[in-house]
Amino acid sequence: MDIPAITSLLSTSTSSLAALHAKLGHPADKLQQALALLAETVRTTVDAQVATLREQVEQVEQECEEYNSRLRALKTAMGTEDAPTSKARKSGKKSQDKDTADEALLVRRDRLVKEVQKSQKAYDVRCHKVDTLLERIDQFSPMLEGGSTADMSEDAVMVEADADSEDPEVPPLPVRTNVAIANTAANTPAITTSAAYFTPQTIPIATTSYINALTAHLNGLHALHNARAQRFQAYLQHIFDLWGSLHVRPNVESDAFERSICRAAGVMPLMEAVQAEDEDGQTGETENSEKILFRGHFRLIAASELEGGEEEDATAVLIMAQDETPMLLPSVTTLRRLRTLIQILEEEKLRREERIQQLYDELFVLWSRFDCDESDMDEFVMEHKGLSLEAIAAYEAELEKMVGLKAQHSLTFITRIRAQMEQYRKSARLTQEECEATWPEFFTPLPDANAAASNDSTEPPEQSAYDGLLEAHEEAIPKVLALLEAKAPIMRLVERYEELCKEEEELAESAKNTSRLFAGAKKGGNAGLGSTAEKPKRDPGRLLREEKMRKRVKLLKPKLEAEMLKAIPEWEQQHGQAFTMDGERYFDKLEAAAASRRPASSIPPVSGSSSSASLAGQKLSGLGSDPTGAILRPQPDWLIGPDLRA
């Protein structure tokens, strides 16, 4: 029914009402009352209908606004909101409202509901992905305990995994913000959503950039975990290597950290039965016994090993199986504790290496003095190789035995050292007086060494009385060697110089023999009657060879003298003593030899006190002359005596 039909109905009804009133004969006011009542009834009905419809319109408009607000919030949270075009930006919001004003409210509401449901579904998928990423990131939180390993670069311990001790860079964890839903009403119709993701007023973001940032952060954590896990495994391997080389058993019974290390590797220290010899302190007899020792080996743990086996070993395995401490993770705190343990073990390893090297050096000297066979020494070293306490104890026992033998044969050793000292003395060209003044202990009278050695078992006090003298001999030998090494460079010059002097003497002695010029010359009379005397053949190259030798001596000898005259004072100043050869200061010998060859000056001394005459005399003092009186060129400084040098 449309409005004209209602108007026609009211007109017909009003006419019928008036006719009926007239037919009944009602007064005119009665008709007016009836018409007024009819008008009021119609007005009331129409107003009620209008009010109801107006309320429905407002409700649908409110719902559309709520759905629209939620839709915008979802799109903002996902980062999919439509970017307005330039035309839309110019026309503003009114143009958009005009486009939607022509749309029926119920149609608009249905459209918005579908869009909200579609966006909500996409948002739920993204939120699920975000939650998955956050859960995986949260799994790395124990590893992140302790911060970064960048502050570990100053540690003293460095292993192979520490080539780059800094952590790989991890992108920061993005902050998740919330998007507010505007104009939220309490009576908003419910839509199927994930209520755990947002409150009615706000929803957290799930944009593509946020998800990408979470993914980048997770990938960075994976790289960090791999780097620390690699360093963690390298530390564990290094610790087990040190435990094995040092034969140090990890205390899995009482040390939780060492127990956790073994749990992380899934191994247990292996206890082995070893045959050992124990010496009775009273009788001196040795007895074989079996000991359970840790020899530096580890074995994997199996579930079946919880029953049976050695009592101590089974107890240790049971303790590890019942241990409730968390497994070791490659956190900075754990890595730092592992590095500290490595440092302790490395220091212990260094101490043991130095101790074994010290014991070996002392033993080698004693073995050499006793002329021990080299194969026996190598056999002892191979039998007690490693850094275990048992190996150190074996070295100490061997050293104690050798020191005892050394004390029993101290006189024999002193005699041998004195024989060595005599060789060094001759090599250094020292006299007996010089050695006795510098090292008087080498001249202390000794009894017969062989007789004393034969009584070493019955008279140990007498033998031990020479321990101090033996020690003094041992301390003096390095000093003699140091002196010999210090004199060696100049002594080589002296040897060359003395060879030249010897050649010069041989040439001078040979020059006195005139028969040297004839090869195969024979002394005596005629060989027989009727024979003619055969003249000796002349050696034409003899004089040439001698002349070459004289020139070589004349050329090299001054050079060596000059070099030694320069080097010897420097040596004496450096060492604080005179450079002597066979008890004579060699510098004085060289100066005397140079002075003996220097020709006397033929220029008479100039009298007078003038400064010019004095200066001329000083200059001429270094000039030589030949026998004819001719003035020669100035002589080198090393040929001028100490009293004539400027």
C-alpha cells in the first residue's frame, strides 16, 4: 500500500463516518469528536512507526560506523590501508561520505561485515605467524643471558674458535605497538574474531615490515647461536684435550659445572687398571700392585651402564643420570666459565711443562756425566712421556737417584771438570797463574778420586764434603766459556797475525841460505874419477814467490795490527780487564812490535820556545826518513808510539 492509497482510504472512511453520523442524527460536534479521535489515532500510529524506523536507522548507522572503524584498525594493523589518490585528497572526506550516502544502510552494513570478516581472517593469520616468530625468539632467551661476547676479547685464553671472538651483529627486536579502535560502543555486534589478539579498544600491529623485522631478528639469533655453539664445542673439545693430556679427571661427583660439561658431551672419564711397583720403605723390596687410575681417556655413556661395572664408575654415571641441573647452553656466562676453566688448565699445563723441562735438563747433565747410553735416555723419556703427575713423579725419582749417585762420585766429576777446564784454558791461552787468581777452586788439592769413589758406600760424609766444591766447579765452567766466547773474535785476528809473523820469520831465515835459489843442489866433492861435476839447476821462480810473500806480509800485517790496536782497547773497556795472551797484555806487545819497526827520524830537534817551533816539532815527530836522509810520508797512527800521538 502506497501513500495515495492511504489517502484514498482515509477520505472514503471519513465520508462514510460523516454519512453514518448524519444517518444516525448525531449532532455536528459528535462528528467532530469522532474525526478528532480518528486523526489522533492515525497520528499516534504514524509517529510510532516513524520512531521505530528512525531508531533502526540510527542503530544500523552506528553499526556501520563501528564496523568501519574496526576495518580501518585492522587495515592499519596489517599495514594495508588504502592510500588516498590525489583527487580524493583534494575532495576530502565529504566526497567519500557522498559516495556512501546513496548506499542503503543494510547493504552497507552487510558489505562492511564481510570486509571485516575477511580482514579479520587475514589479521588472524598474520598474528599466528607473529606469535610463532615470538615463540621461536623466546627460545633463544637463555642463550642471550650474559649479553654479548664482545667483552671477552681481553681474556688471556685463546683457542682456535676465538679467531673472531665478537658475536655476529643481530638486528634489534622490533617493538610491537597497538592500534586504537575509534568510537567503540558497548553494544557493537559481535563478529567471529580471535579475542586473544586484542582488547575491544586496541589491537596489536601485524604489518609486513614488523614480520620482516621479526624474521631478520630471528635469523640474526640463529647466526649468533651457530657462532656461539661452534665456540662452545671448540671450548669443550679443548677442555677434554687438556684433561686428557694432563690426566686430570673431571670431578663429576661434586662439581656441578664439570658434571654438566661431561653431560653436554655425553661422555664419562674412563678409569683403567694399571700395574704399579711399590717400594717398601723398610725392606726396600718392590711389590707389584694394581691401581685404578684415570689415563686421560673418556667413553660414551649408555643407559645400560647404570647397572653393573666398577662401583666408582657406576656411581658417577648414576649421579649424572639423576642430575637435574639444566643442560649447558652457549650463553656468554657459560662461555666465560669455560674460558676460565681453560685458563686454569692451560696454566697447569704450562707449569707441568716447565717442571718436566727443568727436570729433564738437570737429568740430561747428570746422564751425560755418567756416560749413559742415549738409547736408555730415550727409552726413559718415551716411557714417561706426557704431562701427568705420575710422569713428573718418575722424573723426580730419577733425578733424586742421579743426584745421589752424583754425590757419591763428586770427586770423579771434579776431576773431569778440571780436565775440561784445562782444555778451555789452553784454548783461551790463559796461564796457570791467571786461572788460579780467577778460579782458585780449580787448584784445591784433592785426594785420589778412584780411591774415594771405591769407598763411597762406606764413607758418605767424606764424599758429601766435596759437594760444595763440585758446585763451585760447575758454576765456573759457564764463566770460562763466556770469557772464551768474548775473546774469540780478537783471538782469530791474533792467529792470523801470528801466522803472518811466522811466515815473515821463515822468509828472513830462508834469505840467509843462498843455496835455496838452486833446485836439487848437492853438497860434497867429485862423484868419482873420470866424472864431471854436474852444476845445480837454478830455481827461477823462487825469488818471485818470496817477493810475493813479502808483499803480502807487508800489506796484511799492518792492517791486522791496526785492527787489533783498535779492537783490543774497546774490548778491555767493555769487559773491564786486560786482554792477555799467554799472560802478556797483547796491546803492549803490538805497540812494541810497531815501535821496533818505526824508523828513527833524521831531522834534528829544533831548539827554542816559540809556539811555532813546538808545533813543527809535534808535526815532524810522526814523519820517517830513509837512510839517505830523505823525509818519508807520515806514518799511520797505529805505528806511532803512545808517547808521540797527538
